[in-house]
Amino acid sequence: MKVEQIYTGCLAQGAYYIESNGEAAIIDPLREIKPYLLKAEKDGARIRYVLETHFHADFVSGHVDLAQAAGAQIVYGAAAQPSFAAYLAQDGEELTVGKVTIKVLHTPGHTLESVTYLLRDEAGKDYALFTGDTLFIGDVGRPDLAAKSDLSQEELAGILFHSLRTKIMPLADDILVYPAHGAGSACGKNMSKETFDTLGNQKRTNYALRPDMTEAEFIKEVTDGLLAPPSYFPLNVQLNKQGYANIETVLNQGLQALSPEAFEAVVNETGALVLDTRKAADFSLGHIPNAINIGLDGSFAPWVGELIPDIQQPIVFLSDVGREEEVVTRLARVGFDNTLGYLQGGMSAWQASGKETETLQSISAREFAQCLKAGEAVVIDVRKPSEYSAEHVEDARNIPLSSLNEHLSQIPKEETVYVHCAGGYRSMVAASILKARGFHNLVDVAGGFKAIAETDVPKTAFVCPSTLG
């Protein structure tokens, strides 16, 4: 028996490969299916099942393409109602993969169709639990993402409470817990950076598994402090439920190399968004007018989903040379399939063509400190509210990047505006959006609050995030 976790950091997502005696199962695969096919081919195995724990909201799964390419069967729990052919497994039903078995446990609460898969080894011993978004390391799934449910988040949390206590907590302590996500995912609020653990340790350390916890206490703690889910979540749920374009079709369209003239023509003819995926420092030195900077070396796909409201939005992009396929693939992971091509030769080709370019001022934290000493300044902190509450520059305004588009009226256009985040990634995203919206007196603070904290800029007293209400 072979069990492999395939973890994708930018989505904080874990897919799983299980192989035994020439047969394999894939749990919660990503959109690009070649890695799974290659693993099975290397092992001389046939992929028998593609197991889905639920209809994912934060990414588009590869279940449809993978099942078709491998001749495998897609499996959901009995409460799922997909628009494509799938096997709906009953609670307690066992599936055979080579010499091992996988027991399907219905564990609704995160969503109504959520299931957990219990892997038993060749000797019939419970070995690992693939929990999807039902149980994370240090947390449980948020109960407000169920597609088209008439139930409130409190009612779903109550269902989750009973799923955990009747299906998962009675299992042996030595079972390995393999969740679908880790720290950084918006599918929970308190996930650990660890990507797996033993069930026994989770019973001891996970706040939601306290043995003396009442249902009312569980509901209160699980629902307290939930931020609104990203706007693209329900759109991804529908794609996972209804099906989607083949990934090869998406790649072929998105990887059209465009000259500067052709690139500009596509923008003018289709209204395509210009997405600049380079590092913040490179964007600051020179970029295409009205381009939005969301750097590939960060939480690229989640921020695209958070900030671009329409997944059908036509997109053209520029990247560092050689990273074009990575861009299209990561866009497709969150359902942005309408990529129309990339700037061949990148920013160098655009500059060589003589077309207009713009810059965006970026200064160091020490320069920022000197600017504040020179007089009053408008400082916009685009970190999350919890980060801002813990410690911030005195008199800075908190406008989180996730809600920037809804609060443009709070930002003055005639004054110089200094924008910072924690480390410099989100601030350049925010500054590029503001510039495209007509704000021109913008200054990015490179290095963000981490660098600012090393200067004498006046700051509020630090409050440990764990003590915040």
C-alpha cells in the first residue's frame, strides 16, 4: 500500500494518491491531471476511483477530466447531486482498491454532501482518515459554504458537531488525519501549518474536538469571527457540480503568444484585463498602463478569485519568461478559464516596441519614516483586520485588500497615499488596483509592516492576536 499527500502551497490544498496491488484512487485532485496519471503509470497501476469529499468552493477539482482520461469512476457521498455521471456511495459503504478498502463516512456540516474516507490497510486495520473540509489540523470546516442550502450556518454547525462526534471521534487515536487544506485556506479560520496529524493528537489539541464541549458551545466557537467567504467560492462550487472545459483546451487558448501589437489589440477588442504576474519590485519600475499586479510568487490564484468578480472575465497577462503555463494553470485552478494569451517576450518586448509604460513609486520603510516626519500623511493598511488590530501605524486607516473595491470612496485622490501590508505583496496589488481606478498619488511601502516595525514610526501597542475578541 502506498499513500502520498500531494500538497499545493499556493492553495493550501492537499490531494491524495492511494495505490495497492496495481489499483489506485485519487482523492480531491486539482485541475491539472498529468501528475496523477504519471504517478499511476510509474506504479503500473490503474486509477479505479476519483474520490471527492464534497463540492469544493476554493478550487476547481480535476475529477471530470481525470475520470475521463483514466477510465475511472467519480465517487461522491449519497447527498451529492452532480450533473455528470458519478457513483453516489452510501454511508458505511466500502470500496476496494487492490488489497485495501476505503469506507465512506457521511459527515455533513461543512456542506450537506460532505463525506470522509477511512482507509483500511491490507490487514483490515484502520490506517488513515481523509477528512476533506470536515476536520482540519487545528480546526474544522466553516459551516457557511453549503451550496443552495436553506439551513443557517448555526444549523449546519450543529450538524457538523454530530458528524464529528458520531463518525470521527470514536475512531482510534493512532489513525492519521489527512485534510484537504492547511493554513492559508479560507475554508477554515484557525488551521495549523501542519498538513497531517494523528487523530489522538487532534482530540487533545483541536478546540472543536473537546470531549466536554456542548453543541451550543461548538456552534458559538465555530461560527464566531467568520469573515465573508471570497466571492468566487459559489462560482467554483457550480463548476465542480456541473462540469467545466477540458484543461487542455484552456491551456491551448491561454498560451497564445501575442506580440505587443496583438496584445494591445486583444485588450481593445475584448475588454480583457491586463494581469501582470511579476514581482512587486519589477512592476513598480515599469508596467503597462491599467495593468493589475498580482504576483505569481504568492497566493496568486486565491487573490485573483477574491479581486476579479467575474470568472468569465477575459484576461491577457505578462509574466517572467518561461512561467506562462504556470499562470494559465493556476488561473484555471480557480475557474478563470477565459485567458486569451500572453505578452511574448514579457515587459522587455513591450518597452522595446516603444509603447507607453508607467511606474509606481515604491520606497523603503526608512524613507517612509522620513516622509511621516515631514508632515501629515494618508496611510492605508491593507492587511486583514486581525493583523491591523494586533499592531499598526498610528492613524493608519485599515482597508483590507479583500474589500478594497468596496471602499474606494474612503481614499482621497488629491493627497499622497502611502500603502502598506505585512510584507509588500498585497500593498502592490492594492496600489495597482487604485492606480487603474484613477488614483495617481500613490506610494508603496516595500517590505510592509515587518520592515516598518524596525523603524521609529509611531505604532500602537502590540496586542496578541489570541486575546482579540
